[in-house]
Amino acid sequence: MKNMAALDNTMDVREGVDRETVETVQSMAGKYKHGWETDIEMEFAPKGLNEDIVRLISEKNGEPQWMTDWRLGAFRRWQQMEEPDWAMLDIPPIDYQEQYYYAKPKSMMEKPKSLDEVDPKLLATYEKLGIPLKEQMLLAGVEGA
């Protein structure tokens, strides 16, 4: 309860925000450092975004043609958008062509039948992040999850 009192004294929890979530995040303070990562062998699409990459992502995900068409339409609308200039920030523009838009652990190339078939490093990361078991199964793509 001491944590709860500290929470009440230091910040108001907005309506719709679960107090337990706020407490969990606060309890993690100092445990996660910028740059922390899990070394897992990954498959990446090439950096950048264009119609070929959009098609590749759809293909990698085994999506039907209507989904590919939907993704391409969204990409074309995104290309017509202008970046907002309303924030008083002095930051360089985002280089969208220097980003990866698809990455998948190589251990997930075939859908695992159980968590036993999922890369132990990935499961350790889920555990470190406090992700519940059922959600781990969904994230890992376990059949029937």
C-alpha cells in the first residue's frame, strides 16, 4: 500500500487508465535501459518502404489479395500526406526509407504447435516483460492460441 500512497501523492491517474497498469510501469522504473534487446536470429525485409515492400510484407504474412490491395491503398494515401509541423520541436525529419517495416524471428518461420517449439530467448523476453502465458502463445503464433 505504500506504493499506492506514493502514487496518489505524485500523480493523478486519468479516467480510463488502470491504476494497476500505472503501478506496474512505475515498478519497472530503472529496470529497462535504452538499448536493451534480445539477440534473436531474424528475417528482415530490405529497409525502406515502397509498393514492392508492401507486396512482400503481404506475401510473407500469407495474406489474400484483397488485403494486399488494402495495404497498397493505405500506402498510396500515406504517400500523399504531409508531416505535421504543429509541435514546437527541434528534431530532424524522419527518414522513412532508413527503417525496417518487416522483421520476424527465424524460429517463427513455421507456426509452432506449442510454446516448447518457440525460441527460448523469445520466451525469456516475454517473461521479462511480464507478458501473460496466453498472450505469449498469441504473440509467438502458436497454433490454436
